Amino acid sequence: MLKKLSKVGVMALVAALLLPGLVMASSQGVDDNTITIGSVGVTSGPAAFIGQPYYEGMRAYFQTVNDEGGVLGREIELIHRDDEFDPAQARDHVEELIYDEEVFAIVGQLGTPGVISSAQLVSDSGIPSVYFGSGATELTELGENFFPVQPNYVYEGKLMAKYAVEHFEAENIAVLYQNDDVGRDGIQGIREGLAELDMEDHLNEDAVISHNPNQSDFTAPMQRILVQDPDMVIVFSLSQAASLIVRAAEDFGLEVPMLTTYSNADASFLATIEPSETAPNAIHNLHVMGWLDVDDESLAPLITSMEEYYPDSTINAYTMAGWVAGETFVAGLRNLEGDITWENYIAGMNTLEFTDGLAAEISFEPGVRQGVTFMAVSKVVEEDGEYFFEQLTDFMEF
Amino acid sequence: MHWQIFLQNVFGGIETGSLYALAALGVVLIYRVSDVTNFAQGEMAMFSTFVTYTIWVYSANAGFPYPYIAAFIGALIFSAIFGFLIERIFIRPTSDSSLLGKMIVTLGLILMVNGSAGAIFGTDSHYMQRAITGHIRFGNMIIRPHSFFVIGLAIVIMLVLFYMIKFTMFGVAIRATAQNDKVAKLMGVPTKKVTAFTWIMATMMGAIAGLMIAPATNVYTGMMADIHLKSFIAAVLGGFTSFVGPVIGGLMIGILDNLVGYYISTNWQTVIVYGFLIIILIFKPYGLFGEIPKKKV
């Protein structure tokens, strides 16, 4: 009897220990009035120029949703932690958000190093993590609770290769890429894309040229490109280096189309080049990939919201990215059936086909985490001394 | 034309190397006076450059006929005050602390100055024009007159510092303070003024360096990160106790970077160049022009 009782007691104890954990794990961060979510990303220091508009865009979206009555009868509350672009801090903050703040989801974590450093933690906990301010390819393989949206750089590289040969009809492509995870993913995608199109011979290995992310002198890379006499140059570099490359193209008289990553698809990038002073000719050769289907109509809600909540801020591509992070999370909530639990949210996201937002289409299937796959090419146009990107092609998948 | 490509890489390297040299001279000046390595020199230069940029934009918008000159003069005035305040508020109160303590203070200044710049000027990246705009073509080669201006400026500053330290009374005071500030003080040398003036000069040199560097990097809070690191390497390579050394070291790094990048590999450029520089330092541990410290028995 005592033995039986002790067995029951042990089982009860185990249940008592496990059950609250299970209940908490499946509905934490949700009460009758609020869904609390968390995000980690840089808003101070040298990379703050990305995070500040990004989080303004995200908060503007949630404030708009809340003003309209919330979602599933609840308001969304965002807890943001600044990781100063430090992966160790990012991991600590994600842990704090999951286990101390007990948020329902991580939304829009910003910055590849931080995302990768906290990936195992997110994976182990099973918490939904929706939208990443990162194009890292690893995000597509981390698990069912990860929902990347931004195109990954390998995929973008493949699509760039396709545009290069099909739209630009390039037969002798040169690639200038920054020698880090971003650029290496990009060049891998370009090689894979050309291989799948059976056009590897369009890229001579001598025309694949790297540069350091902080490089300021592009004399040697530009000389190497000119020797190859390419009919197109793909620039897989982020804004700081890419702006100097466009200036170097002007100085050295490179007069072929240049195509750069969607990370540079913003007017603020063009402003850093100051095209009228430094690249009046080369700027007209510049093209950029884009995954946001932006026109006056699709941008109107964002502009209205920003005017209300952040009237002094400029709207740029980072603001839009933050807005899309918010859109994606809320679209998943609206697609959810049953109680607001992690399992039901993930199930809802797995059948999502969201086309009402700034991205052309955001969709997921079980086991498929590719993010946005439709992209278009835009070119730089000038009007009354102002430079901006104008969509040149239709959206296309690889 | 192969020789044109070679010369183009050399010219490009000289221009970039001169920027490293300009940035290094301020660090060396402070080191020679106080043995302190000012790790915040780059961030202080960045802050001064933001002020310069702001003056440039405002004076251009106000229709001032020479906005660049206004910005240049404004930069010198601001940086003199900035250097004075840094020395007075952060450096002088720590004058009795250890060398390591002083250097930690300069590390703290990096965070303070960078954070202040972000809060005051924002985090966007801005274009800044060259001192002399345009370029000249020789066949396929491009020569920027701005390069000669930067190179000339680095050489002039180097010569002025060299002359000042070697041949003026103030130079004697600097050397005396550097050797033993307590004894120098007993001998009537105004060591506090010497140190303050050194910081003012170094900050002004940083402002000039920042102004010359900005066209190559844009003006933003991270503009000095790479240049500052390479300027330190230039100073170590040339010799931290010499004014000629950082200039030669800077030029070597700039030229080698380009030649290795073009003729060998851009992937391995950094490894090869800095590997080579380490080998030089193994044989010349005090740098190419550094003085070997002599101890009296």
C-alpha cells in the first residue's frame, strides 16, 4: 500500500513539476488583454542606423493594430532589448525574453550574428520566432518554429544569376563581393544559380573578386574587374562598401550594368553615394534587387502610421522591414485556429499565404522555410536632381 | 598596359597610406609626450569630422562662397577646444594613475565619444567632398589631385612635428616632460601646459585626418574603425617614437595592400600583407625607425 502510494506520489510530483511547465510553454505571454512578444536588435552604436528605423516601423505597425482593436481581442505589447550588435548580448536577451519575460514569440530579431548565436536556444525552447532582420541561409534550416521572411543571400544570389543572363543578357559576368558571411552566401548562390541554368561558363573564376567589408580603397579590385572586360558586374556588398564601389566605378570608367543586393534597395543608400557629385554616370548603371512590392497604395498604411507615431522620422527600407515583421506576426495570429498556443500558432503559420502586405507574398509550408522567393530588379532614376529606385522588371522566382 | 596598372595600384596605395599616416601622427605625438597610447584618437577624429561636416553643410546652405574652407577652419577651432576639454576633464585628473589606467581611460573615451556622436549627429552615413575635387587621366591611369594634397599634408605635418620636437624650446619641454615629468616640473617646465597643448595638437591633427579620410569612407560613426586600426599598425611598423616612421609605415601598408590585392589575391590580401609586416617586426621589434630604449647601468 505504502509502495503504491509512493508510486502515485512520485507520479503526482512529476506531473506537478511538468504540467505547469507544459501549460506555461504553450501559452506564455498571453492573457485576456495582451499578447506580449519580444525582439532583440541593435538600436545603439554604429549599427543603430539600421535598428532605429526598423523598430520604429515595427512599433508603428503594432500601435496601428492596437488602435484598431488589437488582434484576437488582445493588444500586442512589444518588449525590445538592444544587443548593440553583440551576439553574446543577443543570446542573453533572447534567453531573458523567453524564460524571464515569458513572451509569446520572438519577432523580428535583428542582425545575423545575434540570430545565429541564439538559434539553439530558440530551437530548444520551441518558441515561435517570426521574421529575422537577416538574410543568413542557416535560418531556412533551423526548425519548424523558425519563420524567416527576408530572402536569404544564397537564394538571392541564384536569382541575381538568373536576372544577369536572362534580363541583362550577360555572357561575361564579374562579381565583387564582400568577404564575410553575406558576400560568401551571395557568391555561392550566384555559382549555384549559373550551374542550375547550365551557364557556368558565363562566370570566369578570375572575375570573382572579394574585398574586405571595411575596405576604403577599391583600386585593386576595380583594376582586376577592368582587366576581365565584363559585360555586367554583380556587387554583393552591403551599403557602406557598395557606395564606395559605385564611386570607384565612376572614377575608373566602368560602364556596364551593376546589380547589387536588396540590402541596398533604399534611397538612403543612394544618398550616401551623393551621385551628382561622385558618380553622375555610374549611378545610371546601378540596379538593385528588391523583395518589397512597394507602390503608393501599398505604402499608404505605413506612411499614415509613421506620420502619426513617428512624425520626425524618415521612412526607409529598414522602416519597411520592421513593418513587414509586424505584418507577418499578426498575419500568423489571424491564421491561428483554437487557443493561442505555440503549437496552434506554428500550425497557422504553416498554412499562411499572406499577400496583403508590403512583400509580394509570404507563405510557409511544413518543412519549407525559404522566406520570400519573389524578387524584382529596380534601376536608379533621376528626377529634378533626386535619385531613387524604380522597378524595372516583374517579380520573379528562381 | 601592365606598367599603368602597377602605377595605378601604387598611386592608390600612396593616397590611402597617407590617410593612415595622418591618422597615426596624432597618436604618436601623445605617446611621445606621455607614454599613453590614445586608443580614442580615431573616435575623436570622427567626432571632429561630424562637426566639420555640419559646418560644411550649413555654410553651403547659407550661401557662403567657400564652405570647405569655413569647415576646415571650424574643424581646427572646434578640435582645439575639444582636445583641451578631453585633457582637462579626463586625462589630467588621472595623471597620477598608472599607464594602464590612463589607457583604460582612453578606451572608455571610445565608447563615450562614439555614443555621443550617434546621439548628437545621428547614425546615417554622409558624403563629404574631397579637398580638391575631380581627377586627371593619363591613358588608363587616374590621378586625383586630392591625393597629392593628402600626401603633402602628411609630409608637412610630419616635418613640422619633427622640427618642433628637435629644434624649439617647446620641443625641449616636450622631451623633458616625456622623459620625467616630475623632474621637468622641478626644472621649471610647465608640464601641465605641455601635456594640454599636446592633446590639443593631436586632436587638431585628428580633425584634419578625419576631414581627409571622410571622402574615402563617408562621414558616419564607424568611419574610423578600419583606418584607425591600420594607423596603429603603421605607427608600430614605422616606430612609435618616430614621426617619419608612421608615414613610411602607412605608405607601405597602403601600397602593399593594393599590390597584393591585384597581383596575388584579394582573399588573402590581409593575411599576406600583415603576415609580412609581422616578419618585419620580428627583425625590427621597435619598428623601422623606432629608437631602441637605452638603459644606463
